[in-house]
Amino acid sequence: MLLQYTDIAAQVCGQLADKLRRFDCDSVISPALGGIIVGQEVGRSLGKRHIFVEKEEGKLVLRRGFQILADEKFIVVEDVVTRGGRVQETIDIVGAHGATVSAVGVIVDRSGETKLDFGCPFISLVEMSVENFPADNLPPELAKIPAAKPGSK
């Protein structure tokens, strides 16, 4: 919801960029779709190129003529991280091209007590602890609310 307001998105992503500025990078990369705006704004704030990976047949891939050069250093950015699946896929793509990730930055970290480890510094603006329940053991007040598929992997 935040990213629909361009002036606020620029300010928030600028704050994220400020926290990431100390990490060496040549470019910023993000997973589509939620990460594209964040990546563009962080890249702009850092004065770096931004590219993104997107889904093709259920997996993230590098497309649209984007290139990752061997020995290039990246910062991976995303809007929201819950389990870190898309961020890890993005890191794997960078590594497969011989490049490295110097840091991961997100606006919201919803991983809670999971303590995600991407093998590099993990920076967030906001941390949220969201309780999860098995479908067969929902509290009665939650069982009344229709389930919605989360937007992050």
C-alpha cells in the first residue's frame, strides 16, 4: 500500500538506501513485483544501476536483456520479507553469474523469530512479528475470517 504514494515511497526507500550506503555495491537488484519500486528508488538514491528478476514458469529468472557481470557487487532489496524465498532466489541468480551480494535490504521484515540468514548483512526499516497458525488449529476469532494467500514467498 505504501508504494502507491510516490513521494512517500521515495522517502522511505531513501531511508533504506541510507542504511545500505555503507555496503560496497555496483548495482541494486530486486525480485519482481514488489521489489521493483524499492529497487528503483534505492538505486536512484545510491546513484547505482537497478535491475530486477521476474517469474518465468514459477521461478525467478534474469530477463529483458539485463546482465550480471562476474565480480559485480550487488545489494538485493525487497519491499517485504516473510520467509526470504524470493530474496534467496535472487541471491542465487547473482551467484550463478559469478557476482556477489554485499547486503540485503527490505522495508518490512516479517520473519519474526525465524532469523533469516542470507550469508550477508540483512537490513530492515521495520520488523514485525506475525504469528502463524496451522490451518487445523486456528483460534475461533481467526477461523471466521476468509484465508488470503500472502504476497511474499
